[in-house]
Amino acid sequence: MSILFESDRLRFRLFNQEDLEVFFAYRSDPEVSSLQGWPEPYTREMAEKSLAEILAVEPGVKGEWLQIALEDKVSGHIIGDIAYKVLSSDETQAEIGLTLAKAYQGAGYGREACIRLLTYLFDECNLRRVIACTDVLNTPAQQLLEKVGFRQEAHFIDNLWFKGRWSSEYWYGMLQREWKVLRESNGW
């Protein structure tokens, strides 16, 4: 198990083949997947292919998503994943994304995971800017991004054909200098 870093309740580690069942379970849950970017229904074969692609990614490759397993320190269970990619067009910027199993939503894990990933990206990798996007129907994601200090930068209306409908998106951003102020004022 390759641990990248930790927070109070979570280990951030690379996925391994033994994670397939739990990965498939939360990613195939319609309540989790309905506003995520993968197709529905999410089949076991899709999970196997996705996990194989995740395992093939070398950490630190510009333009490639690095999916990081979120493991509860007490139980040892995977509760979801968080991901980032350094933009191929600008290596001073990254995009992030998060998925949590339904049982772990609303308990502060998403906030904790985002804060720790932002600490890594801004403080350890010295990135200049981090972005995130979410479907306008995903109110919990919007609230989470705003709680950790992202500001909404754009509202794209009907910009994406998504799961049989036109979807609108909110795009969020945060600069390193904004992060430093937030970290100091919140004790992160």
C-alpha cells in the first residue's frame, strides 16, 4: 500500500487491485453516480477497466488524472476517492474532483479530503491555481467547494451533453494566495 499523505481521519493512498469490489460498489450506486462523469449503469466491467487505467497512471504525469483512494484510518475501509491532474496547458494549475460513498457523505470527509489535497497542491507542489467543476444540480458539491474557499468563476448553461440531457456547470477556482489567507485564518 503506497500512502501519499494523511489527514486526521484519512489515508490518501494509491489504489490497488484489491480495491475493486469497494470501488465498484460506490461508483455503481445511482445516488453517487448520477452527477458524476462516468456512464450509467456503471457495470463491473467498467469498474475493472477504470481501475486498470487508474493503476497504470504514473503519479506526477502532467495532464493525467491521479485517482487517490481515501481510506478511513480507523476501519481501513475505502470511503471514496479524490483526484487531481496538473493541466497539460499550464503546469502551475491543477483540476480536482471527489467521489464519496453514500454512507460517508455529509460527515465532513469531503471537506477534510479537499483541504488536505489543497494543502498538498498549494503548499507542497507550489501550484498557482486549482480549479473544480460541478453540475449545477449537485448542490452538495457546490457547498463543499465554497466551504473550503473556492469561488465560483463561471456558469456554463447547457454546455455539456451528459447522460441524455443538456447539463449546465459551475466552474470554481482558487489561487495560492487565497489559499494562504484561508489556511491562516482557519488554522488549516
